[in-house]
Amino acid sequence: MPQVPQTFFDALAVRTWCGLALRALGRAREEIDAINVYPVADGDTGTNLYLTVESAVTAVEAVFTGHAAGSGPDSTPALADAARAMAHGALIGARGNSGTILAQLLRGMAQVLAEGESPRTDAEGLRLALRHAADSARLAVAHPVEGTVLSVASAAADAAGAAEGDCGTVARAAYRGACTALAATPGQLAVLARAGVVDAGGRGLVAVLAALVETFTGEIPVSEGGGRAFVGGSSLAGGPPASEEPYADDGHGSGGPAFEVIYLLEAEDAAVDRLRRRLDGLGDSLVVVGGDGLWNVHVHVDDAGAAVEAGVEAGRPYRIRITHFGADDVHARGGGRAPRERVQRAVVAVVPGEGLAGLYTEAGATTVLARPGEPPASGELVQAVRRAHAREVVLLPNDADLRHTAAAAAEQARAEGIRVALIPTRSAVQGIAALAVHEPDRRFDEDVVSMTSAAGATRYAEVAVAERQSWTMAGICQAGDVLGLIEGDVAVIGADVTTTAETVLDRMLAAGGELVTLVLGDEAPEGVAERLEARVREAYLAVDTVVYHGGRQGALLLIGVE
């Protein structure tokens, strides 16, 4: 269905742009992944940009849904609300180096669009937004390098600033300036010239700006030459010689840092300034974006623990993601080591909290962290399967709502030649049971059957707090009520967490059991685990209890009974 062009930049234009940008990145994702050689050749820039914009789209749609519910279906939210939602969604969902920079670009635009609380802005507002976006993104990078997405963003802002006309004219100028700058990136960065490609992050920004043109004109712009991802040798001949990289922080020749560390951070501005200096001394590719007490931190380091500890000293880090680049990535960056061979088998699991992520990782699994209210997309699961670097992969979604997402990811991974078995685990405690019987030396089919049986023999429950009034299988609950869910259905409505948990546990153990698994969330009341352990000891003979700490996992308590 063709888009209705937007004359001014208002909330509807923000919504349209985000949706079109997500669609454009979806089409270009594989191409962008394929040309990703800087700063790390890990083949995920397209996926990271897609996931970043996907998070922005979700946040903007939530604003429109909430506004319609409160003001009627025909009204629209304010431009400031939509722009801030776009920026916040991108910030909390930013992935990788390029995704983090894109989040700052969107934040920079939102800061201008939200000024004055006007319901809309014109071409001059768009010019100012693009300029502020480019400048703020450059300031967020510890050591800016030309020939990257930063160069493309600056060129887009320069071209937009010189354009006269309406929003469509300004958007076209920004797109053309970006295309020209993208085509020039191999002449600025030698690693791109050697690979015969343009910058992957810049290519992604061109796709996002093409969506901006479509938003204001209704037309997808014809490529100005910068849309080509791969550069033929003749196209570089006669052009300016590719300069050597202006900074020694890209890892070429030395292999580069071993880990990528990303986390969200709640901290004051002064503490973040100190954090920047600390992380700059620990590694490279440092990007810190955000503000108003919430930041997204990205850095490549050899000591991942030190990078996280620096965040703890600055404030409260959470949603921590640590990725080991591996020997194959080091080789691609010029480290000289041979690519590591694939392992025979791996387990990839979705987990709801940092504590369980650590537990699963210790057991040898590759994990994907599912934040409360933010389930992972299929692209993120595919990325984790690739990261596991195995010929055979067992995928544990650990959530009934992720069944279709996990199935799509498994299908894509199989198309890439990886043998994937999807075990339909509906809770992290079922995943723990499956992982406990996992034996990588066993035949793949036998291992999958054993893990499936263990998961299926584990009943699961959770204790959570109701966010709103709702009809349930146990009656009507009010906001603030404590809910006990067994196998996904509300079975108990109570006022006290510990009492409700005891009732849930009694109902589960009424059918028998040998092992109770308790996973505590950060907000679980003190002493609840001790009370439940005591209850099991006193009332149920020969039943053991094991307790884990899940961190920020959404539910106050997860319960498994095997």
C-alpha cells in the first residue's frame, strides 16, 4: 500500500519514517552484514541496525496506542512525545557499534524536534535536526574515524543545510549527500578499500535516509551511487589513494580486543564523564550515548570484567551483553590467527535475567537476554546461533510466546547449513532441566530427545504483580495484586508474595515431584526463598530444593518442579 506523503514533520511523520526505515533495513540487512569489515568483521551491522530501529518502532507504536486509548482513535500524540519515544526506544534497544551511533543520531534529531512542544516542524526544523544529530553522534564517539557512518551523517547534514524548499527537498538533499559520502568511504579507510566495500554503518544510514525521503515524498529515491555496497577495482582507480587508518584502535595488525561489552547505565553526567576516560584506557571503539540519567555504553576490550566494574562504579549497569569475537573475527581483523573450527554442538537459550544468563553460560550455553517487555526478535536469535559457531545447535526459547519467533530463527539458520533442533521450552526452569541432561558427545537426536523429555517433565510457575485490572482464570485481579501463574495460567490471586508463592508451590507438589527449582528476581521480598525451602523440608519428604538468583527478570519468582 503506497504511503501518504507527509508535508510537515509531525508525530505521524515520525511513525511513518520509523516504519519505513525498519522495512528498508530489513531488505538491506543481509547485504549490510556481508560488507561489515570495520571496526570488527563480525558480519552483524545490518542485523544490529535493524534491531535498533525495531526497538524505536515499538516505542513509537506504544505512544500512539496509549494516546488513542486516552483521547480517542482519531487523535494523534504530540511531535515531542513521538520523537522522544523514538529516541528512547533506539537507546534501550541499540546493538553494536553502528546501532549505538544510530541511536545517538535519532536522539540528536529528537532533541530538536521536541523543542518548544510544537505539534509539527517545517524544513528548517528538519535541517536543524539533521545537523544536531550528526554533531551529537560525533561527540559520542571517543575517537571519531573518517570513512565511517559519522562521515556519512555529517555529509547528509551539510547537504540538508544548503537545501532550500520543503521537508521533501531537504530530505532528498540529505540522502544525496549521504550517498556521495558513502561512495567515498573506501578512499578514506584502507580496510574498506582492501575489502572492496563501502562502510556498512554508512550504508545503513543511507537506507534510513531513503526512508525519510519516502516519508515526505511518497517515493523511494533512486540510488545516487552510494547504494552500491561492493566497490569494483576500476571504480577506485584514479581516485584519491586510500589513507591508512588515522587511529590505531581498530585492531588491524594486532588482532584487537577480544570482547564487545554493551550495557545500559543509570548514572549522573559527571560519573559518565569519568567512565568515558576509564573505558578509553581499557579498550577501543568506545561509544557512550544517551543522557538524562540513562546511557548506552559500547566498548571493545580484552578485560570484559573491568569494563563492567567501571560501569558499577559510575552507576547501575544492566542488560549487560558480552560478546567474544573469537579467533575467526580476529583473523578477519588482521590478527593473523587461523579461523577457529566449528564445534560439533552448542545450546542457545533465551534467558529472562542477568543472573540466569550467567548460570546458563557457566553450563556452556550461548545466551540471549530477554528484557521485561522486550522479547528478542528472530534476527537476534539467528545472530546467537551464528555466534555459537557450531554444526549442530539446540535452541531453547524458554517462553511460550517466543515459539513462532524461535521457529523462524531456526528455519533461517537451517538455510545457512546449521542443523538446529528447537525444544519448545516455555520457561527458564524448563531450560535448566534440559541443560542439566545435555551431553554433547551423545548422538544429536538422542541428546535432543533426552533434553526434550527433561523439559517436558518439569512443571513451571511464576509469581508476579498485576499491572492492571484484568479477568483471569482465578477471577478478577486488580493492579498491585500478587498473581501465581501455573503453566501460564493465573491460578492464585493474593496480597502477599510469600503466601501466594507457598500456595502455588503446594498445588504443584500435590502431583508429586523430586526437585524444586526457585529463581529469585531482584524485587523478590527478602526471606521468600528460605520460607519456601522450609516448607518443602517440612511437608514433602525426599524433595530437594535449589535456589538461583535471576536478576532483573520481570517475574518476582520462577518455580520449577521436576
